Amino acid sequence: MSRKPIIAGNWKMYKTKDEAYAFIYAVNVELPDREVVESVICAPAIFLKDLVKREGENLRIGAQNMHYAQEGAFTGEISGSMLKSYGVDYVVIGHSERRAYFNETDETVNLKLISAVNMDLTPIVCVGESLEIREAGTTNEVVKKQIEKAYLNVDVKQALKTVIAYEPIWAIGTGKTATPEQANDTIKAIRDVIAKLYDQSIADEIRILYGGSVNTKNVDSLLATSDIDGALVGGASLDPNSFLTLVRAAYKKEIK
């Protein structure tokens, strides 16, 4: 079946306010039709309110993290209800950097996923493996466990509101990337896990992105595979021209 692609830029901890504004103004008028490809920028929390106000018809703004509670004594945290009140549409959950540096666990990923979909946010749920795991040949087993834990107590309707991003940790910010065949094979394995948790029709509908040093040179070959439905992009999403090239690549694939 045809799944509408998503190109989601993750700015991480980059850009000043003026740089963020300049980016949004540069891409707004150039982005292709949202009915064909979803274009998303996941920005630092401090910019979200202002960027939502400035997003054009074909751009949506996402957050890079959220807390699973809707309110409480959690200094420095941001809830899904806060994000939704500002018009944020997407939120990245369980990014490898959050797991490595900020104690994100499979259990908190699960709680955040459920909280996000209950707030009508679209969670981009990240899973992936280290180089040691890849070299040991246990990638599929590790990713399977991550998916099973992330989707614990998540019903079919909730699952259909999610997006998954496969991000091999060894290919993030290193300049390395999985080959299109490696990425597609792992994403197929993820889809098989979803099929076993729910059924094949649900697995065929959920979109799975690749996120591991995606850039303007490799995006076409990645998108040409059978199961990669777009990309979660780091460095290549910081430049407006680069981001537009990635989105146009997804658009061209869809209109062929």
C-alpha cells in the first residue's frame, strides 16, 4: 500500500531565534503539497510557539521531547498538553541522544508514546542499535525488544497515530550510514514486529522512517526502497536548501 512519506528535520540544539525565523521564511513558500509529503521541523522547545505561528500551509512543527505526565513537579520539563496548546503537531520520543545522555529508557518511551497519542500529538518513536550490536548480528533482536516495550499497552487506534524512526546509533553524526539495503531490511523487520503485535494491515499502514546521516546525496537511494517511508534528518535539516532537496526527493517519488 502507499504510505505518505515524512521528512522530519531534527534541529537538536542548534540555531538562534533569528536563524530559526530565517529558515522558516526560506522554506515556507517552497515546500511541496502536504497532501503528498509531510514536511516537519522538530525545533528546540524555546522556539516552538513562534515557529508554529510562522509555519506555512505545508510545514508542521514538532518538539524534540516531552514528559509523560500532563502536569506536576517536574522542573524543566514540558508536557504534551503544553505542546498541544501551542499548536505543535509532532514530538520525537526516545531519540538515541535522549537515551544516551538523559536516561531515557524503553519504559519512559512507552509512557511518553501513550501520553502523546492521547494528546493527539504524532509521536516519532526512535529505535536503533549500537555498532557493537550491528557487528554481533543481533540488530533485529534488539530493535524487536525496543518496539515491543515501546508499544506495551498501546491499542490499535493509538498505534496507528504513531510514526517509527529507525536510527542506527553508529550512523548518527558520524558521516556513516547504513546502506539502503541494510536500512530497508531492518525496517522490514520492524514492520514484522508490528504485524505480530497487531496484524499485517496495521504494519502496512504505520510509517517507518530512516534516521542515520541522511543527506542530499543518499536520500534518493534510501527512498527508493520498499519499506522506508521518509527520513528523520539531523545536520542536513539545518540548511533550508538542503531540507528542501530532501522533501522534494520524497515528493518526486510519490508523484511518479
